[in-house]
Amino acid sequence: MRGTYLARYVAVIGALLLVAACASTAPASIAAGATPSPTATIMPTATSAPTATSAPTATSAPTATTMPTATIPPTATLAPPACSSLFAGSPIHGYQQTETTDYGVVPLPPLSLVLPDSGAGRLGVDVCSAGTLPTIAAYLTNNMPIQGLTQYSATSSQMIWKSGKGCVTIALTSALDWTISWPNSGIGSPFAYCP
């Protein structure tokens, strides 16, 4: 019903604006005081009243443009991390947004450099990121579920995330050198291996 009233309101306003526009552009003879000849008069047309059985529809709801909008605060600018020289020699160049493992994709915090670091039945990377250990842990906690991983266990220095294929371990030792590792699926590590 709101949409019906809104449509009528818009029609009336439009008619009033049309009449006002016509009056402001009247011929000079009328403006000088001469008697105008009869002209057609715009009359509103009758419309049927809404019935009790009328139900509001999705089109009668206010649009997003009529609703107040939220103000999004500006994002803080991060300083580039002061990574060790080992990261400068990494075969993976530039800041990375994700690290793809055998068991899922790990989203990386902004301004993250990656250095391959695998060994003894495990694959992995060292990561150097802007921010602090608490901001990195919060970033991972908020973004890993989006990638389909669920938290298997966590301590102050280690997080283990599980997918439908296996587990990914994240060791948080320093914002400038933390580790992502996972069992090497190519050597037959068991599916459910979660340390």
C-alpha cells in the first residue's frame, strides 16, 4: 500500500510542477492583464482506493537509496614490514594475498612476503607481514573460515586449521617470520594427520 500512496504523491507533485511551469511561461498578453481565453484545465483522475486484500510487495518497500547509509571508517595505512634479507632472495616476488597448500588456501594479511621452507615430510613457507602477532592471528581467525577451513586447535603461538583433506599448521613466532606448514601429500602422509 505504501507504494500506491507514493505513486499518487509523485503524480500530484508532478502535476503541480507542470502547472507552475506553465504559469511561469504564460504569453505576454496574459501577463499584461488581458483576459485569457478559456483553456483546458488539468484535473486529477479518480483512482480506486486500496482494498483490504492488497498486500505489500517487494516493489513497494523503500529502496536502498532512501535509507540512511553507514559511514565506513578509513582503513589505517600499514607500513611495509622490515623483513630479513632472506625474503629479498625468495623466488616468490612481491606481496602475496594467499598461500595455496595441499589442504586449502591460506589468506595472508596485507603486505605479506613469502619464502618457501619445506623439509622432512612437510611443505611450507615462511611469511613476513606488516602488523603484529595479535593482528595477524585476528586476520587469520576471521578469514580462514571463508576459505573453508575450521580451527582444529590453537595456542598463543600455534593455530591448526582443518579442511576436508587435512590440516594446515601456522606457527606464530614473530610478525616478521611466521610459518605455514602442511604434510606433504605426495609422500602419502595420512589424510587426517593433524599434529
